[in-house]
Amino acid sequence: SGSSDPYCVVKVDNEVVARTATVWKSLNPFWGEEITLCLPRGFHSLAIYVLDEDTIGQDDVIGKVSLSRQQISAEPRGVDSWLSLAPVNPDQEVQGEVHLELRVPEQGHPRVLRCHLIEARDLAPRDPSGTSDPYARVSCCGHTSETAVIKKTRFPHWDEVLEFELPEGELGEAVLSVEVWDWDIVGKNDFLGWIEIPLDTISVNPTKGWFQLLPFSSSTEEYGGQLGALRLAVRLVEDTVLPPHHYQPLIQLLTEPILCPGQPPEGTALAVLEEVTSGESRQDIATKLVQIFLGQGLAVPLLDYLTTCELARTTDPNTLFRSNSLASKSMEQFLKVVGLPYLHEVLKPVVNRIFEEKKYVELDPGKMELSGGRRISFKGSLSEAQVRDSSLEVLKGYLGDIVDAIVGSVDKCPVPMRVAFKQLRRRAEERFPLAQHEEVRYFSISGFLFLRFFAPAVLTPKLFRLREQHAEPRTGRTLLLLAK
């Protein structure tokens, strides 16, 4: 058909840890999925494979992006860019670990590095027999040595000591590299993986342990984007969690303006957070604040405090809560945490029906399928007016069901949400009491309830866990027009 049904698989050290939904019939898929992984501190690499889902036979691999731990750690704000896909050759996918002991004897001149190559395990099979004939090639300071070849095994035991003379003075950025290969009597030997260890760590302390084998890192420019590119935002965060009492002074500082409301707002910790955070980090700050205040039972007072501060700064009611302020982001996060079950109960029946019915809807004359009668379930060609009228009828039917579900769900709406909105309405009335601003009390609430809660969920149900899969193009277009 000239298109694909792409999805992504995430691997950490060659182990599958996550999968995105499939985007049907698209060469420009948008996933928008955020995956949080708790990783061991010693992980080595992250790889994202893009595949094409096939209903018959095996899924096709389109390409992959590989990032080492060092590449991710080198960017404090994380990696956020388009990365070209590299081809995937099943014969070159590495796996397994190698067991080493490295030491530099304290005495003796010149200094000698002793590399005890003990064994390897779970190597990739490269021969038709399902095994390999592995040997190791060790390089250090311009010298290279190799171990013996162990035939027909994926778990070789070498137990060989290789020695390398070290240069005088500082070792600087010198490294020891270990490559593992599969020996072939005919043709080229097959690569099984490699590791690299900085010498300055060995010279201080002996090193012994199992090391994950890695693929050769390839430049993404090498393939010139022939397979396409993947937009990734990857960030590595290392958290150290202390016992609860260590956080008490911070919690006291943050909750002080809520529990002791007499002080001027501009000097509080919450006001300072608003000033020093940028748009990029404000989402993270708001998420953490809502979690902390929910734990203290103070989430609703927090929202009241933040929205009151923003109302005090706002002179034009038409711009109220339109920016990505701390108040807007905190309310948005609060609704997602507290209101998700409620959202599912209200929207799921209608969203499921839209996915099942797959009705053709289009209001843009430039995108209408006027001659594709069979696809639109009509006989013969249709006029622009007919398509528009039928689309409007379908959209109004869905929209009516959604509005009826929302209006009829008052008793099911979580009490914290209702209290937060009641306070917000009262604060809006106090800030803009004139009759000409009567509508402010309503759109201050509807801006959150519809623009930041119901409408985004209608637009992308997968991201709000209303559906397991993304919508195919026709249904996606219906959802977009419905959200608008």
C-alpha cells in the first residue's frame, strides 16, 4: 500500500522492556508515549527498534537507534533530537557478558597490566549449529593479543592471562578494549561484542567482574537518513531516596504558605519556584508538588493558593490560565491523578464506539474524498455539501453523547475536583467582580475541564489509557475534529 504500520520496541542491554502502540498506515507516525524505566545502575545501553507490524508472518524490522549510557549521561538535560535509524542485521546483534580480572602489580618496572580473561556467557550464536567458535582480542596502549579459539560453544572458558606494558607517567584517556569474535574457517570472522575500560580506574584498584558486551557504536550520519529518523527525548535521572524524616524541612518550607497564610506571597518558596523555573522544567516541578501535597492531604489548598496568585497577576481575564504557569501545570497534573477513573467512566463508551464505527468525517474541502464513494459507504460520487452535512451530523451525534455524559456525571466527579473548581470559581468572582466579567467564573473552570482534561483525552485516547492502540488515520481525523 506504500505505507507501514510502525511501532517501537525498547531494549535495555538487549532485553525488551517496553513496546509502543502501533500507528496504522503511516510513514510519519506520532506516538507521544512517555515510558519511565527503573534501571540498574550498571546498565550499558538503550536501543529503540522501529518495526512494521504485519498481520501475516513476522513483523519487519525497519531500523534502530542505539544510545550508550555514556551518550545519555553526557547530556545533563537529556538527549532530545532527531536520530537517523541504522539498519539492523540479525547476525550483528550482540548479547552476553565477559568475565575479566584486571590488575596492575604495585612493584616492578616497567608497569605491567595483567588481564585475566576468565570466560564469557550467553554469546550470540553465529554458526548454523546454533553455537559459535569464540575467541577474544585484547588491545591496550598500541599492543594487541588474542586468546585461543574455543570451538562450538556460547559459554567459552579461556582462563588466559594476557600482559601489556604500560607507558610511564599519567595514563590519561588510555583504555583497554576487549573484542569477542566468532572464528570461521571460511570467510570473515563474525563480531560478537566488545567492551572498553579506562585504564585510570584499573591503576587505582584491581577490577574483576562480569561486563556486558556492546555493539560497535555507529555514526547516525553514516546512513544518511535512508531508513528515516526517530524523534527521541531520553533523560537519565539518578535518584537517591532518603528516609522520610530527611524531607521534613523541605515539606515544611513548601507547605508553610498554605498552613500559615498571613505572610506576603512573593517571599514564599512556591513563589520562588515560579520565578526560577522555565517552561521546560515547570511540568516536572508541578508533578512533584502535586505528589507532595497529595501525600500531605493539602493538594486542594495548594491549587487554591497557586490559582489565587495567578489571578492577582492577571489584568486581562481573556488570558487567564492560558500560559504554562505553575498553577496551570499543577491543576493539569492534579486532574490526571485524581480524575483519571472519572475520565474513563465518562468518555470510554463514546470513544470505543468511534473506534468501532470508523465513520468517514471531513469538514475541510481540500481533504474530502468526493469520488471515493465505496470508502465512504455511499453510492456514486458525492458533492462537497453532502460530505460536509453528513460529517456535521456524525460529529454532532458524538459530541452530544459526550456532553450528555459529562453533564450527567456530576455525582461521579471526584469530590477533590469539585471542591477545587468551587474554590476557583469563587476566587475568579472576587478578582473580576464586574458584571461585564461575569463569564470569567465559567471559562476559568472550562479552560481546565475541557481544554486540558476532556479534549486532550478525546484527541489521543491512547495517552490517557482509554485505548490500547492509537487510532488509524480515518478515526484519528474524526477524533481531531471532535476535539476541536
